Amino acid sequence: MNNMKVYSLLGLCQKAGKLASGEFAVLNAIKGGSASYVLISEDASDNTKKKFRDKCEYYGVPMSFFGDMESLGRAIGKEVRTSIAIMDNGFAKTLQKNLDDLQDGGNANVEN
């Protein structure tokens, strides 16, 4: 299992229109109940990590810290991205499974 599966899945989510990216859009997706899963880059600031951890915890949205800003942005065909929300339960479950597999290998930090 490698990181490429996660990045490929993010690209598919983007093409399917089931992804929000950027702080404002992701926070709105969390608050609005449309976010099924949230990814935050591991190189995000501590303040950003805390903000999203608190919001996800409050609204009951599973989240993970994964990858870096540049790789997340590249995966969805955008500039650097610190935060991404998956807005589809099927994609979210597949993403979570891939991240769990990576975590078993020590490459992802998954929080629920």
C-alpha cells in the first residue's frame, strides 16, 4: 500500500465533484453537514490543525492528517492545499480504508 492510492482517490473525488478544498470551503462543508471525511496536510500550522480537529470533533466528522500541502494540491489539480473535505460516503469509506492501511505501515495519522 502506498500514498499514491490516496492521491489517486482524491483526484477521482475532484473529478466527480465530491470534494471541497481550501479552509473556507472545508469549514463550510463541515458546518453544513456535507463533509464525510476531512484531510489536513501534515505540514499545516498547529493553529490550523487545532481549528480543524476541534470543528471535526464538534460536528462528528472523521479526519486525518496526511501528506503535504503541495502533494494534496497536485493530487486535485490545484495549487497548494492544506485542507480537503470528501463529500461522498463511498469515497470517504474507501479513503479511510486506504489511510488505515497506511497507518498500519506508519504513514498516516488517522483521528476519529
